Amino acid sequence: MQTSVSLRAAVGCAVAALLIAAVIVSPVAAGAKYTSGGPVLSASIAGSNEVPAGQTVPLNVVVQNSGLIDSKMVGTTIVERTDLPNTAKSLTVGLGGASGIAVESDPQMVGDIPGGAAAPATFMVRIPSGTPAGTYTLPLALTYTHLASAEQIGGDSINYQYREVRETIPLALTVKPEAVLEVVNVTTESLNVGTEGYLNLTVKNAGAEPATNAIVRVARNGQSPVTPVDSSVFVGAFAPGQTVHLRYRVAVSSEAGAQSYPLDIMVSYDDTDGINRTGRPVTIGVPVGGKIGFAVVSAPASVAAGEKAVLEVVYRNTGAAPVAAAQARLSAVDPFTSSDDTAFLGDMEPGEEKAARFEVSVDAGATAKEYGLDSEVRYRDALDNSQISDTMKVSVTVTPGGSLLGSPLVLALIAALLIGGGYVVYRRRKGSA
């Protein structure tokens, strides 16, 4: 019995000794206390900060936290802090615009940026066409919090104190110069409704960018009836302030009227970095003359049924442009027939009149009334394109047929009788001789 008690006491002493040894050997957990240091934020544009005018581009911004911790204290009685004082927490980044430059993106939540780390943010920036070249300052607004102090209460709790910071960092954005078209003068040659003509332009490089391999193009504006036939002219070197004269061939729809219609003009070129760029389009007004047309101005002709007659029809050029090699054509329909339905008019100036003659025959059984025969004029415009006028009506009045002597059948019978009578007389004279 005494042996068992002694054994238990020995085991207890051994365990106690081991526990004491463990306490002596095991290190005591220590906490850290930071006495100074905070976030230090800076920002920059990633890549090139040069952008061309007339475009909407993504602007990549990098926010860098270079804040350091100057010193810290370590001790067994210090409770470890959760946040570091140089961490920018819940960072929100917003980019503002400048004169002529618009930012189309809302402020962005970036999150926490520890000291020595960086975070990106992307904003869509629109630089309108015509924005003067130069360097613009865009304000980058930063809003974040950081650990200002941490007060330890007792041996197991900490009271954190955070501070909100608002600061603005300026970002420099450079708008590159560009070639800008300025239309100095607009004139047209032989440009009328339904025809082709020439558009003459005098344009100037009103921008600050020296353009090389410049090509000035014209393009249809929406549903405008003016459409380019030759749409581009190579200019080559196009220096700032230089003026060039350009000529284009354009066509006008026959559905248009006599007025000005829009047409777009733009320049594509290589900039000083060798990058091909297209300048902002400029809309111009193109004056269009009235439609080339003809009218029948002669009085209605009169033809008797069963007769053949020559109709004289007078045509007037009622358009605003001269025509060349005009030919008039008359469409003969029942009860009319014609073996000569085309007449040459030649060149005609606006307002000029010329007569055409057509030979027609009228059936003997034609109803006496006024008829309208279709007529048209084929001509060549100023660019030697073949054109056909609208259809016109030539009025012809058919009157009742004349006496029997005017009938071809009666005339034939009379002729046969005269020939027969003459032959009989001839035979009698010859027999009596």
C-alpha cells in the first residue's frame, strides 16, 4: 500500500517538472507596435500621355503607395495590430476633365493598397475634334482611410482610430497637334439635277500638324443626293497654313432640286511619328443647279385624215445649262405613222429654241380630234454623258378628210382613166394616119 502511494507521488513530481521545463524552454509570443509611418500616394499615366484630338481613348492610371513604416516596437505585452498604418484602405479614384476634354467614366473603387504596392484604374477620355494642341492638367481625386493610431486596452484588446484622407493629384495629358481642314471656297461646274459635274474646292491646313502623304477625300453625307464619282485627291505634303485647290467629279440624283446639299470632306495623312491618321470630317454645302429640261413651245399642228404632212415642232431648252448634240424624237402611234421620226437639233443654250420637222401620215379612217404624241430629246451634258429628257406631248389635231378628189383611191382611178383615155386617142390618130 505504501509502495503504490510512493509511485503516484513520484509520477506527479515528474509531470510537474516537465511542465516547468516546458514553460522555461518555450518562447513568449510578442506583438508589434508601429510608432510612425503612413500612406504616401502618387499617380501617373501608364504608357504615353500623348493622345490625338478627335478620339475617345482609354486612359490607364496607376496609383502607387510608397508609404514606409519608420519604426515599430515589439514586446510580449503588445497585442498584434490587424492593419498597418501605411495601408491606404478603401481607395476611390475619380478623374476630372479639363477645358475641351471630357471624362466619360465614373469614379472607381480600387480597394486597399499596402505600402510598396500599386493599383490600376482606367478612364475613358474624349478629346473632341478641334481641341487645340497642348498639355492639359486632369485632376485625379483620391479618397481613402488609413490607421492613424491604435490604443491598446489591457492585455487583450485594441482601440483603432482611422482617418479619412482626400487629396488631388494632377495628371498631365498632352493633346497632339493634328491637321485640320478649313474649306476656303466652294464652286461647281455644270452641276445640275440629274447630271454629273465638277466640284472645285480650296482647302487649307488650319491645324498645327505637318501632314505627309495627305489624301483629301469627299464622301456622301447621309442620304444627300450628291454622290462623289471621283472621291479622292492626293495632296502629298500638306504643311500648316498651306492652301490647295482640289477638283472632284460628282453626280446629282434626278430626284433632287435646285439648292445646296451637304457633302463631307476629310483628310488622311501620316503624322510626324509616321502614324496614319484621319482628321475630323468637315461638312460643306454643294450648290446644285436646276434640272436640264425641254418644252414644246410650238402651236398644235393640224392634219386631215387620210393625208400626209410635215409637222414642225419647236423645242426650248428650259434648263439652266447648255446641251450638246441634241436630237428630238417623235413617237408615232395609231392612227399616225412616220418614216422620219428623228430630227437633229444640235447644241442648245439655256432658253434657246430650235425647230424639228417630222413627216407623218394619218389613216383615212382616223377620228377627228386632238391627239398627243410622245416626244423626247436625247442630248449630251457638259461631261459628255448621254442623257434623255422627260417625255413631252406634241399636240396634233386631226380634221375630217377632204373631198373625193383628195382620196388616194379616187386619185388613182382618175389617173388610170386619164392614161386609158390617152391611149385610146393615140390609137385612133395612128389608125387614121
